[in-house]
Amino acid sequence: MAKYRLASVDAVTDGSGMVRFDVWALDADGVIIPSRHKDVMLPTAELSVAMQLTGAARVAAVKNLLVQYAGSGWDSAGLDAEVLTNLQAANVADAVNGWLELPVEFSL
């Protein structure tokens, strides 16, 4: 199951009224998925409502906003699929590197 790391939260200063959540996706071992970094922009009005809640309700409300505004491919299933695809590609690249002694000159 994929996890996430929130690196920072700051106000966007362009008059948009958004709050930026600097989010990294992590694999099940807590390793950053390199292709999965995103600045998730949350509207101040909606985030303010969530922040008025307390405890688990606040946590759930902020998480729901992050899911809503992160876009496609940031759910656990999408990230798990990406981790698997990246692992498969790394395994094939390792096999090629084990087969060849680089650099190799060749013609097509």
C-alpha cells in the first residue's frame, strides 16, 4: 500500500486564495516514488472549514480534500500500480546490464 509524505504547507501568494501542500508518494517501504511529487493546491475556504473540526474528523476532512484536489493516479491503487511497473522496469534494466558490458557500440 502506498503512503504519502507531507513535506511542507504554505500559502500561495498570487491572490488565488490557495494553500499548497507539498506531497511526495512513498512505496510500502517508505521510499519516495521519484515520479510522484505534487503540489496539491487546496482552496482556503474549504480548508478553513476542515480546520474548524477536531481530532479524527479534521484528519478525515483534510485527507478528503487532498484526495479531491490531487487528481487522478494519486490513490493507493494507482500508486501501487506505478510502484509495480517501476519495479518491473528496474528488473528488466538490471537483466540487460547483467547481460551487456557497457558501453557497447552497435549498428541498427
